[in-house]
Amino acid sequence: MNITKLLKYFSGVILSLILSKANATSIPSGATISWSTDENDTCVATLVLPTLPIPNEGTTNKTSMLAFIISQKDEILSRYNKNGLIVLRDFPFEDNNEAKRLFNKLTDSRPGNTKGPLGFLPGWVQLAAQDLALTVMLRFLDGKRSGGLSALAPASRNVQGPHQEGQLFRWRWPEVGFFVELAPVSLGETVFYHAPSAFQALPPALQLKVSETHYSYHSHLNFLYDYMPPWMYKMTLKVGAGMMNNEATWVPMVLKSPVSNESSLQFFGFGKNINKIAADAFNKAYPGRNAVPCNDYYGEYFIRPATACVKQPVETEKKFTQEEEVAILKAFMESSFMLRWKTNDFVLVDNIRWAHGRANGDNSPRVLHFYHSQPMKDVFSLT
């Protein structure tokens, strides 16, 4: 991506903040929410509009849809807390900005959300910084994305491994959200992985190992891996590992949910070897998909005991064995379900109790937006 495009996206961030309250959906008074569970036992909230004849449509009482949803906030979050994932379906959002405002309203006082490292700043500054960071992450690193500042990449033939968002550092986003502006015609789903169940599905010895392990993911090699000779790759890896050897980048593999207190397996399912294992595990769990390994990230995944001294040199050969990586991906797949997107779907997800990953698609158009809450200051409080 060139500088002109980057400046354009940053300008868009500022413009979106100015116009973020311009569009709001109105619905007839008397609307209600219908609650159900789908075939995956996922909690689904559906908007039900009144069906009685309207005597005089010109004088019909209207209400803001956003205000109506917020009036149901306690009920929504009570149901959401039970398993950490809820879908709002058939709510006619005006646009992505309105969906984002709802996400911010639902996540502004959640357990574990201490406003993160920017908590001393005014809220609007935190949101602006969040948008700028998200722009860089979603745009500068992947110029193929389209559909607005927060839109995710198209669903190609490859499949992503399970991962929680923002988990490469010791702070973590408690919640993430998705909004579907345009659903794909076919495929392009998102797979959600229940992290507590994945942890329980591991063999006992591996449960103990991950409980006593911190990991660090070195992603600075993503765009270099294909173009480096092996000797240069190893040298760069050692230099990068030394630079990244600090307290902030070694994070626990098991966290206790601040909501349910469940031990939840944390993972970043990308890497030269993990990408292939993830695709194999996905194809076994979902026969007939024929997904290929993800090619978005080529980084390295290092581990060390949780008690290791921060100043201890990184030993780049310390990784999970092939058998351990296969077992971890298998456990995640056994604890997963695939969500088929519909236009205007809004999903709130507990980013500790659930991992997620893009399923393979056929490159059919889709516009799927991603949001994240302000981060916790320190995930070590959840170990």
C-alpha cells in the first residue's frame, strides 16, 4: 500500500468519527426481541416489529433502533454471559457506524475491561486511537481489503487457524464484534471455537504443559519468508527473537474467563507448520470443504515455561512438537461450529472464551466488519 492510500484511510477514520452519529435507524414503537437458539445452540436475538394495522401512518410513534436495543441491554448481556457469544439477526442497521456504536455501548463496562493502556485518555481519543490502530492492522498489512476501514478480507480458498484477537501482547481485548454489511453468496463463513472445551479436550499431559507455558509469536517475517534464503531467514529470526524478548510479548496459553471462571485455551493458529495442520484439521472436521493452508501469516511460534526469567535469551528451537500441534488443532476443531452469515448479522463474542477463524470461501463478494473493545491492562490477572 502506498502513502497516498494510507493517508486516505487515516482521513477516513477522522471523517467516520465526525459522521458516526449521522445515521440512525428508526423502528415503530412496540417492537420486541424474540429469543431462540440455532442448530449450534447459539443464542439468537431477532427483531420483531408490530404487525397490527396502523390507523394513521403519519402519526406513528417511532423510536431509535439503537435506543431500543440498549433498553434491552441487561437482558442481552445476561444471555450473552452464559456462553459468551450472541447473534443479533434481522436488525436493519443503517450502516457500519451504527453497528459499531451498538458494540461500544454493549462493551463499555464489561468485567475485565479496565480501559487498557489508554484508560487515562478521554473516551473519544481512545476510540480514535483504536480506529487508527485497526486501520493499520487491517489495511496497511493487507491492501486487498475493501468495504470500509474495519472491513475484513474476502474469503478465499484458504482457511485460518483458530485465534483470539489482540493476543500477541500481555493486554487483551475482552470482546470482539462482527457486523455483516453484505453476506457472501456462498461459503465464507466464520468458525468459532469454544476455548474452555478445547482445553478440556486436550490430553492431560498437554493440558498441564499449556497451563505452565507462555508463548511468543514473531510475525515480522510474514512478508520476507518467501524471498529469503534459509541462512538469512535463520539470522533474521535470531535477531528478531532477541528484540522481542521482553515481558510484554510472552503471554499465557490458558486464561481464566473473568465472566465464567472457565480455563480457556488461548492460541494464535498461524505459522509455517501450523497453517498446514489447521487446514488438515479443518478438512477432517468439515468434510468436502477442501480448504488450503492459510498464506496470510508465516511467523514463528515460540514457547517457554511460565516461570522463565524475562531476561533469559530466547531459544528459537523451543516449540511445540508436531504431535502437540496436531492435538491442539484437533481439540479446537472438536469444540467448534461454523456460523453462516446473513446480511445485517451482528455478533458479540467473548474474546477469551471463544477463538475464531475464517473458513474457506470462493472469493464471492462479502463485506464483514470487525470491532474490538478497549483492552484489559494485563492478562496475567486471569491466570
